[in-house]
Amino acid sequence: MEFGEVILNQEGLSVRERELAILAVASAYETPFIKYAHSRVALASGLENDQIEQACTGQSPDRITDAEAAVYGLSLELALTRTILEEGSWKRYEKVLGKEKCLRVAHVSGLYMYNASFLRLANLQAPA
């Protein structure tokens, strides 16, 4: 199995949580193609258009669970922060998600930060 597939298909994250993590990174890295592709997957996972729009603009979506909000927040913070995550942030996310799930979110976020770097280099835009 391909490396990215292993990360995306790991147990312990719902499809909605995974897509919220990806959209958080896409909002931080300004990657139109990731926003385009994963907005469609997020819609299929049960997120609504207004929630997806909020996620794509760096806002925690309305009407999501506490765990989904923590996944989004952790992913966004990892994407925006280029230093060590503050202890208070870590404790807040760990309290809601647990250590293992936080690490799963970091795997997905890291994969999409990596992907976003190449997409920005190639200037890959969303289809018109």
C-alpha cells in the first residue's frame, strides 16, 4: 500500500475528521486544488456546504462535535505554527482526543503539508 494511503486509511479517525484535518491544512497553505478535491469528499462524508466553506477559510465549522472541532483546531494549529506546539494547546487537544488520536491527526496534517508544498510549487489550481 502506498505511504499516503496508509496514513489516510488508518484506523481511529472518521472520514469527517480526516477531511476536516485536510481542509484545515488547505486553508493555512492556500492550496486551491486540495480545497476543491477534498471539499467534494467532505460533502460526501456528511459535512454541509457552509461547514466546508468555514473550514476552507480557517474557521472551525459550526455544528460539529467536540472531537471534530479538536481535530480541526489541532490540524490548523500545526499548519500555521512553525514552532513546538504550546503545552496548553497540547493538553487541550489531548484531553478531547487522547494521545493516539492526536498523533493520527498529526500524520494526516503532515501528509497534506507535504502535498501542499508540491502543489504550490507546481501552482496546481482547481479545475474551472
